[in-house]
Amino acid sequence: MSFIRFHLSDLGTARFVVDDQRYRALGAWAIIDISLIMGVCLDALAMVDDVAAGRPVEPWSSEHYDLTLTQQGVTFSNYWADDERGRYNLAEFRETVELYWAFLANRPESASIVRDFWPDLPRPQAEVLLWEQTWQRPHPYRGRLF
């Protein structure tokens, strides 16, 4: 069993449960910075793979967090919440992002929303194709998680 689990609240927002409070900040980062946006999760997955393979990556910066990822691990801090900072090894960060992708990929699609990009494909597949088109390279997780 994993150290972190993600689920949707009754209101349709992302939530998480951790067995060890040490991982609370990591869960908060995922649901706040990635949110429900599959393309952002694909960016995080690519970043993890690039770092693990020794390829350089830019620091992750958003409205809420600064994050630095190296082969030794990840460090991040929330601009607005001092207790949302953390340092985790690469394996912990990788597992969290992979689990978050699985959570996002298994969310039901709304029948009332029509996508402009590949509407005939399931959303996870369409999001991967859009990511690959945007970055003009195959996603490094192709063949592993999708």
C-alpha cells in the first residue's frame, strides 16, 4: 500500500490521505499545483523522468510553489503557507506523481464538456498527444503509465 492516496471530494475537488504526516506537504503540493490539470501532471512526470535519466530540468515555479528536483530528490516551499515545504527523495516524489496521474486518468469525464483536441479519444490519451504535440517529443512515460 502506498504512503499517499488521492480521491475526489463530494464537491469534485482533489483530496489526499497520508498515513505518515511527513507526506502531507507533498500531497498538498500535488492537489494545489497540479490540481485537476492532466497536462501539468504530464509535465511533472516528464520532469521526474528527465532528472532520473540525468537530463537537465528547469526549476518548477508556479503561483504557489518553488520546487527544485535533482537526482537526490525534491525540495519545495509554498509562498503562502510556511508549513507546506518539504524534502523528499526522488522515489517518493516519483511515486506521488505517478499515483496522481492514475487518479486523474481514472476520473470520470463530464458528458457536458466537449474537448477541442481529439474528442474521439479517452481524455488521458488525448492529453498525452497534446503534450507530445506541444513539446515536440514523445512523452517519456509512454509505454509505462499510458
